[in-house]
Amino acid sequence: MANSYDVVVIGAGPAGYVAAIRCAQLGLSTACVEEWINQMGEPALGGTCLNVGCIPSKTLLESSEHVHRLHDVFPNHGISVKGLKVDIKQMQARKDDIVGQLTGGIAALFKANGVVWVKGRGRLLANKQVEVTDHNGKTDTLQAGDIILATGSRPVELDAARTDGDMIVDSTGGLNFTEVPKRLGIIGAGVIGLELGSVWKRLGSEVVMLEAVDQFLAPVDEQVSKEALRQFKKQGLDIRLGARVTGTSKGGKLVTVNYKDKDGDHAIRVDKLMVCVGRRPCTDNLAALEADLLLDERGFVHVDHQCRTNLPGVYAVGDVVGGPMLAHKGSEEGIMVAEIIAGEHGAMNYDTIPWVIYTNPEIAWVGKTEQALKTEGIDYRVGSFPFAANGRAKAMDGAVGMVKLMADARTDAILGAHIIGPMASELIQELVLAMEFGASSEDLARTIHGHPTLYEAVHEAALAVEGMAIHKINK
Ligand code: FAD
Ligand code: AMP
């Protein structure tokens, strides 16, 4: 049967495309159904991450960081530039070009691995069948040995601030401004709001962030989130906590945003408003009623620890199953499921997933926060080291923040690592590896780290667990 495959994957984001490639590597005939149409009106692979998520946001963060450095850091080095011009259209064109290269790269990988890209919208039917409706409305049915659902997530919408694609936008709109908004309002001071707020602040916007919750970055270690809030406020991000948006209205070229906090009702006026209040799973109409796919109360596909749904031979991976909404978490689930389908062992360690926020300073962590260890009554020891005492950080103008490690008081196993500072996104990987290998803080402390490097701050934090840091006074 021409339309029959060992595996059919629905969705080609980092969870689905990685699953499809791994299936093909393992000798399974694989099709991947993807409905995405990009800005140029062309079908594209890569999902949220490559098209409107990780990659375009990091590209703009990099460009805007250059602008910030030119203005605020270069003079300190004795370097001045006259007549500095910022061309947002070129900045956006560069971003779009990078996105095009990477999404095109996935198409090339599919071809090289023999993954069949089926363009259209997939719907799970009963008996391991997938109905595909193409962009002309024509339908076809694929028969699968196993099915992997990887349809990802989309921005949560707020009734109080309906997006219009112009003045009120979601994160995708916020990646595509062609001019720097004079005043930018952002609803939600979570990861995405902070990253995109940083981009436009560095490029010259006045940024006001309204966050409903009183606590800043609640999932982050408290010591780190306090330092982060201090740094972001110093940069001029106007972050208002405990501020719940209740409504918006548009008049002329301005949006009025009404919000409530403990002092009462307030209003601000902005040129653009970005709604960044989280993401929800793409499960609307994903499965026909007779397929009987079980969702949880929030609409995520219900799965077990190996990403099996309630239906034999049907798996789900990535944002659509909830948990950390991170590209690498979805990709690892994709690999695990592909290996299980191929009859291999397939497993993943949910305790060592790194988290990163690509602001300046960057924030990254793995494992437990100090507040979680306290709540769970685990006896631990802490070691920390400030970047202010790290030579490389000073040379880089990045002597802000710290590395903090927590180790089990009895076994010395590393339980959590938290970094706020330069290149935290890269540094965290040493701790992820250490935890994956079951390292103790002493193992890290006895590992030779090159000098001068930022990694020395990780080394010193490990030494500090035993009160043995060399370049700080141990108390
Ligand atoms: P998605 O990437 O959402 O892909 C799902 C795919 O399925 C889409 O292509 C969609 O078109 C397709 N699809 C959906 N329904 C159907 C259907 N019925 N038929 C066919 N196709 C369908 N994560 C990080 O780890 N690091 C970051 O730096 C980071 N930055 C981010 C920045 C922004 C602005 C945003 C919005 C997200 C960011 N994320 C980041 C989160 C990351 O993008 C997601 O966790 C990741 O994309 C999830 O991968 P996924 O494959 O599960 O889903
Ligand atoms: P994240 O889940 O990291 O994307 O962050 C989304 C943030 O938006 C969370 O911190 C929420 O508390 C916040 N949020 C949700 N609804 C509102 C609202 N109506 N007004 C302000 N902030 C909100």
C-alpha cells in the first residue's frame, strides 16, 4: 500500500522532526505530516522553534546585544563609533535568512534520511490511520504501524487583550516589528516576554511589563530571580509585578492597557502591546472522536513516562504533552520514542533538563532550586561564586551574577545548579553532564578547569561547597 508507513509523525517541530529522522535512521519507513506555511507563503519544516521561536528570538537577541554593546560597553574599552545606524529591516532580513537556512536544512535532512514530508494537516483516526488534508482541501489517508503526535503549542490568548496582528500582537508579531516601537507594553514577564522585551529595549523602546503574579520568575531559584530582577530594572525594563491586565482599548495609534494591582486600577498607553502569557497545546481537532485519544484537563495529550498515549502504538512528544516547553526536551522525547518503536531501550532523564533564559545576564539552571530542596526537607550544602571575581568575566565586561551549586549533605551528589551571568546558557551544560554522570561536587572541584575561563566560576562554586574556594573569602 503506497500510503502505508512503519511510522507516521504529525508535526515537524523539534520534537517531531527529530523523532522522524531517528525513526528513519533505525530503518523504519517514516512519513512526517506538517501543515506550516511560512511568511513567504511556502510550506516549511521546523515548527515553532525554528520559524517563530528559539532561532528568530536568539538571532534578534544577538543583533540587539551588539547595539547595546556599541552604546553602553564599547566606550568603556576606549572604542567609540560615530554615526551609528541601526537598520531594523536588515536585522529582520538577517533573521529571516537564518530561519530559511535552518528550516531548509531540515528538508535536506528529511531527503537524505528518506523521511517523506507530507504537506498538510494531519488528524488521528481510529486503527492507526492518519487523515491528511492538504492546502487545497484534498484529503488522503495514511496507514501507520505506529504514530507519533508532535503538534506542539501556540500562544495563549487573553480575552482582555485580543491580538489584531498590528497594535496588539503575540510573540510571533513581536519578532516581526519593522520599526522600534516607542512604547512597548508586554503582558507577562515570563521567559518569552523577558527575551523579547530585552530585544526591543536594547533597540530603544520604553518597555513596560505587566505580570499578574507577585513573584518574579517563580520557577527560578529565588536568589537568582532576585538578582535578575535587580539587573533588568537597572537596564530600564519597567517590570510591574502583581499587575493583572483587565482590558485594552485602541484609540488613534495608541493602545490603552488597563490593569489592577494591590493599589487599585491603572492604565498605561503604548504604541504596541505584546501578549506573552504562556502557550497552550495544539490538540484542537487533532483526533477524530472515534480515535478516543485521552487529553488531560488542560488539553495536553495524556502520556506515561515513555510518552505512550492511552492508544496502543500511538505516542506523543514535545509541547503537546506538557512539562517543560523546551525544544530539547521535545527532541529527546522524540528520540526516546523512535528507539522504543524500533524495539530498542529508549529512555530519558527528566531530572537533568537544562533551562535557559537568554536575557543579559543569561539565566540557566538544572535540577532543584533551593526553595524546592527546603520544601522537600532535603539536607543540602551550597557553594556559590560571583562572576565579579572571575578574570574572564571581567575582561568580557560580564562580571555580573554568580554560579550556585547545591549538593546532597550526605552523598555530595549535585542536586541543582543555577547560573546567572555571562554565557550561562553554555556553562550550564557542564553541570548537566555532571548530574547525568551522577557526579559529586567534589568531582567537579577536582576537575581541572582552564584559566582564564568562565568555567572557573563553576569550579570555584564546587570548591565553595566544601568552603575551599580560592578566589573568594569562604564564610
Ligand atoms: P512545535 O515547535 O510547536 O511544532 C509543532 C509543529 O506541528 C508545527 O510545525 C505545527 O505546524 C505542526 N502541527 C500542529 N498541528 C498539526 C496538524 N494537525 N497537522 C500537521 N502539522 C501540525 N525553547 C527552547 O528550548 N529554547 C529557546 O530558546 C526557546 N525560545 C523560544 C522563543 C519563543 C518566542 C517561543 C514562542 C518559544 C521558544 N521556545 C524555546 C519553545 C520551543 O519553541 C518549543 O518548546 C518547541 O518548539 C516545541 O517543539 P514541538 O516540536 O513540540 O512543537
Ligand atoms: P511563561 O509561562 O513563562 O510564558 O509566562 C507567562 C506569564 O504571563 C506568567 O508569568 C503569567 O503569570 C503571566 N500572565 C498570565 N495572565 C496574565 C494577565 N492577565 N496579566 C498579566 N500577566 C499575566
